[in-house]
Amino acid sequence: MMAHSGYGDRVSKIEAVGEQLTDMPKGLSFFDPFLVHEVKEAKEAGGEAFVSRDLQGVTNGLFIYDDYEATGTIFTKSREVFDNFYRLKPDSYIFSELEVEGLPKENWSIWQLDVDQAPLEHRFKHVVAMDENVGELERFIALAQPETNRRWVSVALRNGDKCFVVKIADRIVGIAWMTIVGGMARSHGLYVEPQYRRMGVMRDNLQARLIYLKSRRVHTLVNEIADSNVASSSHAAKAGEKIVGRIYLYISPGQSVPSEP
């Protein structure tokens, strides 16, 4: 599919990841190392991806979208390209590092941790393990995070993502996913059941991830946290993470900005 915008840019739907993303420029996003990986996983989980190119054929934008979650991320430095993508999916949650004036948004911060400098002195209160049981993880997500596309679980594990869990009484109570590309890792999907919060579950989970990253010689860990999530931001700061960037959550026409992400 090819669509022409009114701004001279061309937007096309990505069908073959390897063929259509070979010219991805550097500097499109803070998350440059993960973009091809994210497109591949999104498409395999039933989502869509679109690329924008200017009249010279230079890639100037990428849009990854999950239909089940009605959530997408726009990667671009151009307001015009942002607008082109933004109009493609009405009534959706749209993330972007581009700060757009005139649109209601929720502010998020990108946090980064130097894995090499992170201390490993830690007394674990809980057992943390990597879980590859697709059925078990899908059941947990269906109950705890029903907004998440469960098809993504098997796709993520197949593509090398790692899932760290804490169990109590043989039941998952805390979870964190991690994507590793080269010397950089991104944590996402962090969740602890409400009745088990303030018990050190996520501190243990983070420490287990750091031990694993050090063993893999991964130097940098990043994650995104809503500024309204004071507890998670405080946890990140105490762990030694620093804010290195910003990302914004927009609601495409038809919805109002939610108070909680």
C-alpha cells in the first residue's frame, strides 16, 4: 500500500521488514537500535508498521501500531510526518519523542542505567527466574494486564526477549520483560500485583536483570516511565538511573487523555 500525503512525503505500509528497513537512518529516535526488532515483533503479533520517505527517498519516519491495544509509536523529527501518521489511526494511544504543540499529552521520561557501574551487592527477598512458559505468561497477562496483546508473548520469546518473574506460592506476582540489541537493553511491561507492592519484588527483579546483563556484557539499560508514576520514578532514581530523554503520550482524535497510562 502506498499513500501520498499533502506534504510531499510518501507513507507506505511495511510488508517485508528486511527489505523495507535497510535504509533506516541514524538519529531517528533514542531507540534506534531497537526499531527493526520492534517492527518485526509488531507484525508477527498481528500489528502494522508504516514508513515515511521524502521526495528524495530518504526515510524520515516510522510508525509501529498494535491493533489489539490500539496503541502505536511514531518515530520522527518532523511535525508533518507526525501528522501524517497520527491521522492513520484515530481513537488510539500514540507515543512519540516529538513534542507537538497544541495536542493534549501526558509526559513520560526515558531513564537510563549504566550497567557496568551498577553495584551487585544485594540481598534477595524473593526468587527471580526467567520464564519461557507461554501459557503461564499469557494467563498472567490476561488477568493482570488485559490491555496487552497476548499474541505478543510467544512472538517476543521467539525473538529473544527475556521475561523475568517473581513467584509467591508458585504463582507469578511480578513481571518484567527485557529486549536486548547489541550492547543495549530496554525494560518494558513491568508489573507487580497491588497486594505485593512495597515488598521488594521489583528491586529483586531489577537486580536479577542486572546480573544477567552483566553476564551478557550489555552496558546500558533503558526504560520509559510516566511522570505521574511517582513510585516507579523514585525506584528508578534510587537504582541509579538518570533521565536522558522525554517521550509523550498523545490521544488521537476521539478520546481524551487518560489520567493513568
